[in-house]
Amino acid sequence: SLLYRPVDRFSWIQNAKELKEQSSGIIKTTGLGISFILNDQNQVVLGVRYVHKGSPAALQGIKRGDMFIGINGEDWKLSGNTITNADPLFGNNPFTLQQGILDGDVLTKGKTISLTPVEGFQESAIHLDSIITTQSGTKVAYLFYNRFLANQIQELVNVFVKFKEANVTELIVDERYNGGGHVIAASLLSA
């Protein structure tokens, strides 16, 4: 007997082609990395953690830290621990998000942004890399590594060559939103 989501959240059935594409970072997305929060006014807010470069969300000007207070003309609806009207975020159809603008301690309505998910979007394992020089002259490399993708191994090697050539002596690896992936990429990063 096959287990399924309501009984076993770690079991699922997936189309083999879709699984292979997802494992290679080829996804259907609007480009948003998100989380939901409940603010001090008991208002559900969607917070943007990151935006994939070149994605529909990026093309609409959405950036990390943006907040949205509703979808398709409705406020977010919370029932227990579930946002009951969040399905459009993960579907195939266009949807609109109502931006929240912080005015003191209150979120007010900002502009409405339309997004359409795209198929075949190639996400990047390296979301961001930079080199920071501290006041004392120490060079610190920062790597936001979003996913362990085996088809992007060379990019990982290249960023470390860049760090080495810049004489970096300290490293920050940010994997806060990394959902996993291929062991070969994780092993290379560890090495």
C-alpha cells in the first residue's frame, strides 16, 4: 500500500520528468521565496525571503523584505496553522498580490502586483555571492547557497576561485532557505 500526504508527509508520487527537472533546478515558479508571519495586529502577512533573478517576481520589481497582505483581492485567511487561500501561490494560474506598506506600526494597502508562474525556469544554486572588507581590512566572503544542484557544480568551484583570488580569509555560507538536493554538491561545498 502506498502512503500519501495526509498519512505520511514524507511520501509522494511524482512524474519522473518533473522530478528530474526539479533536481536540476528547472522549476515552475513566479520566483518568490516566501514565509508567512502573524503581526502584532493578528494580521497574516506574506514576507519575501528572496526573489530569483530573472523571474516574473523580479521583473515586477519585488525584492527581499517586501510584504503582501492579500491575494486575489482578499486578505490572507488563517485557519489553525493553515493559510487557506494560499494555493494560487503554488498553482499554474496568474494571481495578484496586494502589497503591504508599513506606515508606523500599521500595514496599509499598497499597489496590486500580477504574477504568472512560468514553466522551465532555471534557478541558480548560488543566489548571491559577495566579498566584504571589514574596517580592520579582513576580507569576508558571503555565499547565499540556495540549493544543492549537481548541474551547477562548476559555478560553485568558480565562486571559490573568486574568493581565493581576492585573498578572503573568512567565509559566511548562508543556507537558511536551502531545501537540499544532490549529495555531490553538498560534498563539494563541504570540501
